Amino acid sequence: MIPLRKILASVLLFSCFQVQSQEPLFDIVIENALVMDGSGGSPYKASVGILQGKIELIEVDTSLQLQAHKVINGRGKILTPGFIDTHAH
């Protein structure tokens, strides 16, 4: 019979290799930015995940580490969508 210690060590070792081999979920992540989404609500701190040029995730739990090819620190910055100015002459 295999000792429980060896089984647990094998499971732990296998799970470590799985975590390290994960491909990033996003192309770009902007972390810890102050988001003003244009809805008229109060700004909020969030991390934004971008994939193929589109926002895929706005995560308000900034303690989560989102995986990306490029990570931008948005601390102290304001992040807004591309507002459209409908004013015309």
C-alpha cells in the first residue's frame, strides 16, 4: 500500500506544474485602475482584462491576479471607455 504522504506529495507536485503551465487568459490586463464607466455612477477600483482588442472582464476584486501577456499598473490612473462626442456643427 502506498503511504498517504507520498500520495499527497504527488498531488501537490502535479498541481504546481499545472498552475505554472497555464496560458495567460488575456492579452492585456490593466490592474488597480480607477474606472469611470460613463454610467453616471461613482468611480470604482478594478482590474480590466482585454482579449483580442475587446474588454472581456472588469474585476472589482483587485486582490485577484489576472494572467496576461502584458500587465499594466493602473494605480493612480483613471480608466474610461472611449467616450463619443456627439456635438457637431
